[in-house]
Amino acid sequence: MSDHTMQRLTLDELRTRFHGSLHTQDDPGYDEARIIFNAAVESRPRLIAECTDVDDVRTVLHYARGNGLDIAVRGGGHSVAGASLVDDGVVIDLRGLNDVSVAPEARTVTVGGGTIWGEMDRATAEHGLVTTGGRVSTTGVAGLTLGGGSGWVERAYGLACDNLLEVELMTADGSMLRASESENRALFWALHGGGGNFGIATSLTFQLHPLDRFSIALLVWPKEQGREVIAEYRDFVESAPDAVGGGALYCTGVPDEPFPERLAGKLCCLTLVTYLGSEPQLRALLGGLLRHRPAGELITEIPYVDLQCMLDDPPGYRNYWSADHLGALPDEAIDRFCATAELMVVPSPSQHALLPWGGAVARNAESGTVINRDAPWVVHPLGLWEDPADDQRARDWAKATADELRPWMTGDVYLNFIGDEGADRIVAGFGRTNYERLARIKAAYDPDNVFNRWHNVLPAGRRSGVGA
Ligand SMILES: Cc1cc2nc3c(=O)[nH]c(=O)nc-3n(C[C@H](O)[C@H](O)[C@H](O)COP(=O)(O)OP(=O)(O)OC[C@H]3O[C@@H](n4cnc5c(N)ncnc54)[C@H](O)[C@@H]3O)c2cc1C
């Protein structure tokens, strides 16, 4: 059905056809249905439609389009830009589409379009199987994967999207299609980092990997040791096997393991080393880092699924995040990274992170993927705060990080890690050539730019502006 033949349903007609819950602004459940991870986002949709099945998704899509209303698709609600809400428009909430079905023999899993990582990780763990997923359990599988999908085991298994076998997608006219290596291949390519620009993924199938043993080392130091430790960490990771993942970051110490009591409430430097193997094997790799005498440590074998929810961020904070790819991390860059860490508001849940890419992430660079992957490091300031009066301060901090590290920045950015930083950053994120290819695919599958809330790729031939 094309746009002009789309039925114009009234709200009453929608109510009789829709199986899930509908929340208008005067509905008692509206405020709760509107909560997303970033409390700084204040958009007030006209309608929030909590879908229970694919028919619901199609019905509400028709309702919104037939009435000329803007659309936001909601999965885990973790877009820091607030892509899952839209002022005066319709939210297509997919959280009810969260079936998870594991095929242990084939080592695959199929999940509904509103599944969150905790639901998927728990189901695959029962079979000793994993794939790269987000670093907290409440993020949406589809939102994260369609944007690329960076996670702790990416250096071994690639980004989440590298493990994608098939996507069932509802396009802007309500029709369903399948994208895979053998069907709609150009679209399938675009779904490896092009985000929610092309339609609504109602189900996704992933390749899984057997995981026998998994270990982590969480090592904590006072901020004064940050420079020496991060330099050691850089040298360690740059020659580590792909089985090693993790990151180095600054954060506020908490009164809990592995932070010593004296560092609670203080700015700390932390390294997390994840390892696809046993604790003794991991310890043997850590020699250099341990020589810097951590003030606190937790080195242990744990179920992968436990790590996946260990760092779950508290909801309810205001968020401003940014990120950049770094082409190298010499000592001077580390000095500047540490200097910007010291500008963080402490205590707060904010973090200043350096994440190593390389390994399987970089190996896939040659296949011309949507995401530029050859950078060895990603710098990722994550500002979280409570008082709206601090909004500008958080933005200034992220900007200061970019200014300080500019000499080493490649110009690329992993878009899942940033909020709304304008159209130029979107083009930079994909690179001009990839952006233009995505724009041609967008013109084929969503010529009216119905799906425009995630970092928007404009359909080729369209000059500017968004809207249905
Ligand atoms: C606490 C936190 C931790 C994070 N950790 C990571 C991480 O480790 N690695 C990483 O790569 N990113 C991470 N992110 C970023 C995250 O991947 C992106 O913000 C992603 O868009 C979130 O998806 P969501 O479904 O949770 O969010 P939502 O806000 O619900 O969705 C964002 C957009 O994604 C698209 N989308 C969602 N579901 C679908 C669907 N089924 N079909 C089509 N489009 C869809 C839509 O355009 C939607 O507007 C994190 C974000 C937060 C807040």
C-alpha cells in the first residue's frame, strides 16, 4: 500500500483495532509510558502506542501516516538524543515484541524488534552461547544493532551487526520484507550501521558463538595514577589477543567492591579487561597493569551474562554523550584525555572512557561496511547529571574533550555513542561515500523520510528537512 492509499483511521477506529495499550496525553499511564533513559528529553508525543504484535505495528503506522503525524520508533528507549519520542507525534513502542527463540544446534537466536539485551543474553546463556551485545542490559537489541553495536566481546566476534543473519522489516507503507545476504542485499548492508532510517525491524536473527569460560579484571587507581596506568593499558591492549576486550575510564568511586573505601566519592581511574578464557589465563596477561599496584581489584571468572548487567546505569539522569575515533593514542593524547577527565563533575555517574577497537571490528573494515572501523581507539565522554542548571556545563565538557584530542581524531564517529550533534556529524559518522550510498537506499525504501528520528539520512534527491 503506498502513502496516498493509506487508510485514514480515526483514534476511535484505532482503539478498536489495536491489541496493545494506547496512551494519549490525558491518560493516567501516559507519563510512565513516556519515560526514556535520558531525563533531559522533554518531548511530549500526542500518542504512545504499546504494540503487542506486528499487526499493531502496521495499524498504528497507518494511523500516524494517514493523519500526517510524525513517527518515533521506540525499543529500549536508550537513544540519548531522544529518538524514541517525538513532539506531538506518535510513538510506535515495540517493547511488547520481545520473544526470544534460540536454535542451539544452528547457534542462532531470533528476537522480536523490542527485545532488550538482558532478555536476549539470558536466553542464549542457557545454551552456553553469546554474541556481541550492548554493555548494559536495558538497551534495545534492534536499536543498538542497527546502529552498529559495540560491546565487550567485539574484538573477538565483531560488532553486533556483524553477527546479524536476517532482519524482518516493515517499510513505511506497512509492507514486510526480509533483508539478508540473499534478499534485499543493499538494504541489509544499510542495516549494518544505518540505524532506524529504513523501516521498523520486527525481528532480527543473529549468529551465536559458544562461550565456555569468561573472566574479567576490574582494576581501580586514584586519579593521580591515571596517566601511567592508561599508557600501560594502551600498550597492553595494542598487543593483546582478540579474546581481550574492555576499556579504560575515569569515574566516581563508589562504596563497593572493587573500590577501596578511601576512593568512594572521588575521581578514579579504572580499567576493565574482559577475557574469553579462565581467570589464571587472564592473570597471566595482566602482569604489566598489576605492577602499577591497583588500589582495588576484582579479578574473577564470571558468567558473561552477569557482566552484561553489572554496569547498568541508573535511569533518571540527564545525559549528554559524545564520541570520536582516535587514529593513535600517544602519551600526549593520554595526557590530554586525563586532563579532561579531571574536569568531570564529581561525584556523579558520569564517565570518561577510552575503548579499544581493532581485532574483529577492524578485520571487517575491508568489506566496505557502513561504519568506519579502522580507528584503534574510541574516546567517549558520557555526562550524566541531575540539575538542569548543569546542562551547559556537561555539553562544554564533551566539547572540551573534542578540542583537546582533535590532533588525533580521524573525523569519524560511531553514531550510536552521540546525541544530536547536527547534520555534518551524521555525514562524518558514515563518511561521505557511505552517506551517499545510504541516501540512495533510503530513497528506495523510505522516500518520504517517515523514519527520521535516529541520525537521519535524507533520501537521495531530497535537499533538506524531515517529515512524513
Ligand atoms: C546506558 C546506555 C548504554 C549504551 N551502551 C551502548 C553500547 O554498549 N554499545 C553501543 O553500540 N551503543 C550503546 N548505547 C547507545 C545505543 O546503542 C543507542 O542509543 C541505540 O539507538 C539505543 O537503542 P534503543 O532501542 O535502546 O533506543 P530507542 O531510543 O528506543 O531507539 C532509538 C532509535 O533506534 C531505532 N530503533 C529502535 N528499535 C528499532 C526497531 N526495532 N526497528 C527499527 N528501528 C529501531 C529507532 O530509530 C529509534 O528511534 C548505549 C546507550 C545508553 C543510554
